[in-house]
Amino acid sequence: MSFRKIDIDAYEEDVVTADDLYPPNPLSPDQVDADVQQRAQEVRALLSRGDAASALPLILQSPPYGPAPYAQAKEVHTTTVMETLNSIKGSEIAGLLKGLSIEEQDTLMKYLYKGMERPEVFNSSVLLSWHEKLVEVAGSGCIVRVVTDRRTV
């Protein structure tokens, strides 16, 4: 069983590292945290006014990708996305999804899968409802793009 502990990537020249997956972020982790916090406040303000059509695209734009230093920002962003999804009525979902770009739809699918990883924290029935409607609007290509994209939210 010791062969399973060998890091074969250490011997491969064409190995993909985390640095290869993410473009270098010119912002420090503190700046990314501040940006995510600001965007979360803007989204909550929009939701409190009942403007889900503006809140959803705003929170899906430029998610924090990257390695460990951005873990706090990723967690805050994920929580804000889930709060946004939970605050939108089921009858409004299809219309909102049609207004999203392909990139925003793909980002939403990433967050749906991220939420499904933690059913004890996020409401799985809401996520499954969003998933079903997103696949109806975006097609199965959205799933393929998300599964093959190595950047994670």
C-alpha cells in the first residue's frame, strides 16, 4: 500500500498546479475579503427592497477563486449566494435564470453544487429546485462546463 503515498505529480513535467488554474489576483486576501463583504451588503440591500433581478447577477459576478488565503471570502460569498437563492420565490426563478449570462449560469451551478456538499447548512430542497430550473434553461452543457472547470468556488 505504500505505492499509494507516492506523489506521481512530482515526477511529471506537465502537472497542473493551483497557480496554473487561477490568474494571479492583484488584490491581497484582505482586499478580496473587503470586496466580498461590500458586495454582500449591496446584495442584501437589493433583496430587502425586493429587487432580486439585480441581486442575483450582482452576486454571481466575479466570485473569489483561488487557494487557501481566500477561504474566508469564499465562505462569505457562498453564504450570500445561498441567502439570495432562499429569498427568491419559486415562481420567479425561471425568469431570473433566463436573464443571466452563460458565465453567470455556470457560476450559479457551481454554487448549487457547493451548497449540496453541505446539506446540514444549506437547504437541499431549495438547491434542487434551482438546479432543476437551471438545467431547463441552460441545458446539460452547463453541468458539463462546471464539472470540467477546475476553478472552484
